[in-house]
Amino acid sequence: MVHRLRTEARGRGLGRLRREAGESRPRRRRRPHRAADLDGVLGGRDEGPSNRRLPGPRQHRLRAGGRRRPARHAGRGRRADGGLRGRDRAQGAQRGRRGRGPVKHPGPKALLRREAGRRRRAEEELRRSEERFRDVVDNANDIVYTHDLAGNFTSLNRAGERITGYTRAEALGLNLAQVVAPEYVDLAREMIRRKLSGDAEGSTYELEIVAKDGRRVPLEVSSRLIRRDGEAVGVQGFGRDISERRQAHADLRASEERFRALVENSADAIVLVDAQGRVLYQSRSAERIVGYSAEERRGRNALELVHPDDRAGVARKLGECRARPGEIVVAKFRGRRKDGELLYLEGTAANRLDEPAVGAIVINYRDVTQRERANEALRISEERFRLVSRATNDAVWDLDLTTGLVWWSDGAQALFGFGSSEVGHDAAWWAARVHPDDRERVLASSQAALDRSEASWSAEFRFRRADDSYARVVDRAYIMRDAGGRAVRMLGSMMDVTERRSLEEQLVQAQKMEAVGRLAGGIAHDFNNLLTAILGYGDLMLPKLHDPTLRGKMQEIRKAAERASALTRQLLAFSRKQVLVPEVVLVGGLIEELSKMLRRLIGEDIELVTLLPPAAAAVRADPGQLEQVLMNLAVNARDAMPRGGRLTIEVTLQTADEAFLKDHPDVPRGRLVVIAVTDTGVGMDAEVRKHIFEPFFTTKELGRGTGLGLATVYGIVKQSGGHVEVDTAPGRGTTFRIFLPAVEAPRPAPAPSLDEVVGGSETVLLVEDEAALRSLAQEILRDQGYKVLAAGGGPEALELARSHKAPIDLLVTDVVMPGMDGRELADRLGPIHPETRCLFMSGYTDDAVVRRGVREEGMPFLQKPFTIDALALKVREVLDQTAPAR
């Protein structure tokens, strides 16, 4: 019984029970209270309050002098609300509250029950305390962990799981070296070693760990040793994720670097001075401006570089800056570079002496020397402005942007035909006279120049004259600004470039024609030789073919060759390389003869109206080419009237005087024959109109047009010494006007037809380097009864001429041949056979023929490809001339 009571009564305040049991107070070593460590809280979940040893209270205390007295100690009681409270109780006799006798103590059983209750309550309180501690650790934002002295992890909180990616179970199988980044492992071990040696207790350091997914996480770590019974058994650590802090530091460093780069590379100079004006810092741009390095200027007075005449004013501005912290002070002054050059500077200063991060007066200045020199030059030039404006042909103007008023020189009246009272004096008058299609663009560009602080502006546009016609002008202006950079004045001039742009457009068009003409000329000779052979042999074969089927096929071959020949003529015509045979043509008669063909060409749903002058209107042109022009224009008009309409061809006589030439600068001077071809079709917009005379430009669907029709018209008219214009608009139809110089010469007699031509017995010397063509021409001439001497080139022809003693009546020769051309052959044949007449033929372009001196007035010429009839007629015509033709 005594043993059981002794065993159960071990705890706080049970000495009295021992004495009642007849035992003396044991002498035992006092055990210190051992608080729960983190390893137990997080690692050993099964260890609860019931397994922990609680300390007992002191049982007795010695009185002074060595006598014992009942010891008072703190115990726990329960308050009225059921909670625990502390209380003092004495070991030994106690008195009642009202002075009564000693209180009777309960028995051993009651004491054991009471002590068991107190024990349960203490253990419950400890359990709740541990749970609260565990909740705090698990819900902390920082990593809380423990590991033994070998670095093996023994616990990890939830934050550690979240940051590292390892679960608690996974972490308990890891070592410190597996989690800490390799370059930080030695640091972590060194910190443990130092803690064990006692010189790093409570220290904080930074390292990086490698998370489960490979991320590197920077941590700020603080740790302490875990001790048990005075011995270090492990390490308890706290790791704070400092990724955001490091990123913030990196962002701050980047921001500082950007600011430093901005300051160092700015065009403006930045200087920091102290309250006495001594230089503390200057940027690189300051060195570029004044020539002194930062080391040379550090500690020197900032006013040393200011021009002596401006030094007092700048010192006064610095005084104002010191007196008004935070305000911006502006100054303009002159300075001196290190090499002595005078500078014009403008800058600002702000007092930041009271700001700890700055502690200086911040000065920002820039070099405005060039601007000041330009302004000075402008002031000087303005003194000469009015004299110069009177001497120029341009319209000079001066616009005050603050009032909107404009001054115009006398050139505006002379250039555009205004009277002095008709010239407006505000910007709105100028804007209203800009062509509506150009106005938005011009106004936008001028406003952009003002907004972007540009020094000048220019634009090209159409400007309405006093007679409502439009001049093409180039307008240029200089923009003047005040000290604040605001535009206050524009000074400019308008130049009339109408004639120049017209010439440029003609040049561009001529260059396009020249390029395609070179291509056409390059193929014309060989192509025409081939076509001549095809047409000639076809004509020779037709009389011999009695089978209708074969005759039909041969006729189709001739038609194809004729179409190819027409295409070649078109290529040469629009490039103005065709060899023309000009003669005096009565335009009215030509149109009357052509009208029947035109009616068949345009169709019955289009009415053809011809308006011809009563007087004879004659021009010098190739009639075939002039017919080609009219047919091309008629076809173009037909395609523009798919639902029918009216086509009007009108011929008028007109004199191109100065007033007319002002609006039509490309028209020939003098008396003109004007052929106007007008349709009531769909018309053309401005964009299409710009390209209508370009080769191969067409708005027709694929397969309906080659793009050569109007280009051919343009080439023939230009080659005939004329000009063509077009007037059109969408929905208003189109009018083409052809201007040709009028002539008074009578029209020559018409050439005889083939039925009237007879052959002959004369001797003809035929020279042609193309064998097939030479054989064809030889056969044609022999069929006409002529005696033919054929040669493949100039030297061979001369040998035949020398050996032939009888007269040679006609030389028929190609112009362009290897070794000796046709003109040289004719010249060298003259001394041998002076009686010989000459007929030249060529498939080359006009340039090649003219360069060889063949296209002189009255010189007989036959253009390839030609037919049998054309060759026979031309040979007979030359032989019948009264005088030799050379």
C-alpha cells in the first residue's frame, strides 16, 4: 500500500504524503523543466503531454538560521468560470479565514484524485499549447526546418513544402547538400561549424536552394542549435524567401543604370554644385560641350566658365535658386570652351540641397550656339528681305501665326494674275485657293511641321490663279519660334513650276517610249523580213492553188501575217520609231472615206457624228498612220460605251496664241488643225488618266486589250509634230483632242492602183542579205518582166555592176546590211552606173534608216514587210520618174 501511494503520488506538492507514510524526504537532484522543442513538435507527432516529465515544485525552503518552515509555492486552481488560475498554498498547518482552528486536511485518496485531476489539466494545457505552436509554425510564411548535425532534415513546415516543392516525407530523406545550391553548401556547413564553436549563434546569412522542379530560390537564413541535456543535437532554422527583395534590388540597380546612362548620354549637360557653387559632379555631355573633364572641373567654381559679361547675371540666378528650394530657375548666358571658343548656352537650375539623396543644386544646360547664330543670321537677312522679295519672280509671303495675317510680295500679283486688291491678307485666303484634292494634305503637313518644332516646311500642290486655272507650285517656308519654342512666324515663297513639271512628265514619257522603242526596234528588222517572206510567198502561191480548201488555208496564213505586220507597226508607232511617209492630207476627206469603216467598227448601237469644217483643213502626215489614230480612238470609245451612245469626230481650225499656249504649253505654235474625238461613255478617273498613254496599260479584262491603242496614238501624233490631250471624268465621257500643224500645200495625186501598173523589161540590181527574202523579191520582179541581178551584199553587188556592161536601170537595196549599208552602196555605184535610180527598203526603225542618210526628202523608200503588189507598184513608180533618184 505504501509503495503504491509513493508511486502514484510522485508529482508536485506531495511531500506531506510521504511523511504520513513514514518516509523521510528523499534527497534527489532537481531536474530542470524541458520545454517542447521544434523537432518534437514537427517531427514526432506521437509524443504528447502525457509522455513528458513535468517538474515538481520546491517542497521546502530553509528559514533564516537553518530552521525549516512550510514553503509557499504556486499551484493551480480553477476559477468560477472553470478556467485554471494560480494560487499560493502553504505546506503545513493553515488557518481558516475567520481565525478558526487548523483546517483539516483531506485523506490520501482525495489528494491522489486531486493531483490526478491537476495532472490531466496540465497535460491538456500543454497539448493545446503545442498545437497552437504547431499551427503557428505550419502557417508561417517563412520556411521552418530542423536537421541533425550531419545535415539530414528532421522536420519541415508547410511553407517549406510550398517553396521547395518537397513534401515533409520527401524532405526527411534529404540532406542539406542535396537542397542547398552547390556553390552555397560550403557556406551552410561553415555556419553550422561556427555555431558549434559558439561564434555564430543567431547569425543571419543568405544562400540559394534548388527546389524540386530545379528553380533556384534565394533565402535569408537564421538558425540556432537544438540542445538536449546541454548537448547540441541539431539545428533549427528559419528561411525567408527573398526573391522579391532581390528582384526589387535588381530593378533598382537597373533603374539606376538607366538613369545613369540617360544622364551620361544626354545631349544636355548636367552639373551638381554645392551651396557655394563648387562643382561636385558633371556629366559626360558637359565635357563634350565645354571641353573640360569631370576631374578638371571637380571642386572648381561653376561661374569660371561663364563669360565675364554674363557672370554677374548667372550668379544672381544661382542666388535666386538657393533662396527658392524646389523652384526651377531659367537662364541664358554665354560661356567659354576650354579652347577659348565662345558658346551660347541656356539652362535651368533647381535647389535640391535639402534632399539627402541629392544634396546639391542641379544645373541642366545645353549648347544653343548654332541656333543663336542662325537667329543672328536671320535678323541680318531680314534687313535685306524686302529688297530681295522685289527682285525675285516668286511670290514671297510672311505669315504672323499669332494673328493669322499674311503679307504678300508683288510677285503674287505677277505670278498668278491678281490685282493688288484681290490678294487676301489672311491664311484662309491662301488655303481656299489650294486645289481641293491637295488641301487636306498640304494643311496637315504644315501643321505637322509646326507641332514637331521643325525649322522649315515645304510642299508641292496646285494653286488657283485669278482666272481660276491652276498653277503647279512649290511652296517653301522657314518657321521662326519664340524663346519657348512656340512657332510665331512663317516666311516663305511660292514658285510656279507648272512648265517644269510638264517638261519632266514629257521626259518621263519619252524615256518610257524610248525604252520600249529600243525593244521594238531591236526585233523589227528580223521580224519584218520574216513577215515579208510569208506574205510574198503566200501571194505567189494563191494564184497557183485551185483547191478551195488549200486557198482558204493560204489566205488564213496571209491574214495572220498581216495581223503580225500590223502589230509590228503598232509597236513602232507608239515608240515613235515607225518610218513614216508623210504627205499633205485633207483631214475632212480622210475622215469621210474612213467613216464607213468606222461605222462597221463601232457597231449599230453607237451613233457616229462627223463635224467637218467648210474650209480645207490640211496637215502633213502619213495618211495610213492618221487613219490608225482615228481607228484606235474609235475602238477605245466603243469599249467605253457598252450600252451604246454617241461618237463625235469634229475638225476645227485654230490659232495657238500666247493665251492659248499658257494653258496648253505642249501644243505647237501657229495655225492648228484640231481633231476632237468625243464619246458619251463611262469616262476615266484621275488615276487612270495618268497612265492611259503608257505602253501595255489597259483597264479592259484579260484578252480584250493589248494596252497599245492609246500608246500608238500618242506615238504617231508626237512623231507627226503634234500633241494629244484628254478631257475626262467618271460618268461624263471622254474627249481626245489632237493638235497638228496646219499646212497650205495641195494634196498630191493619188498613186496608181495595181490594175494600172504594167511590168517592164528594165534591168534591176537587187541587193538583200536575207536569202529567203532575196529569192522572193527576185521571183516577183522576174514575174513582172524585169531582168534581175541579185546580190547578197554590197561588195558582191559592186562586182556584178562592174562586170555588167549594159545599163542598170534600178538599184533595189536593203538599208542595213553587214559590211556595207545600202546608202554607201548607192554612192559607190553612182560613178560606175550614173543612170541607175535607187529604191531603198528596210525592216529597221526610223532611227536606223535616218542615221544612214536614206530618209531625205523625196528619197524612194519601201517599208518591210511589203506585199507583191506594194513592191511592183513602187518599182514601177521609181522607174517612171523623169530624173534619177539617189
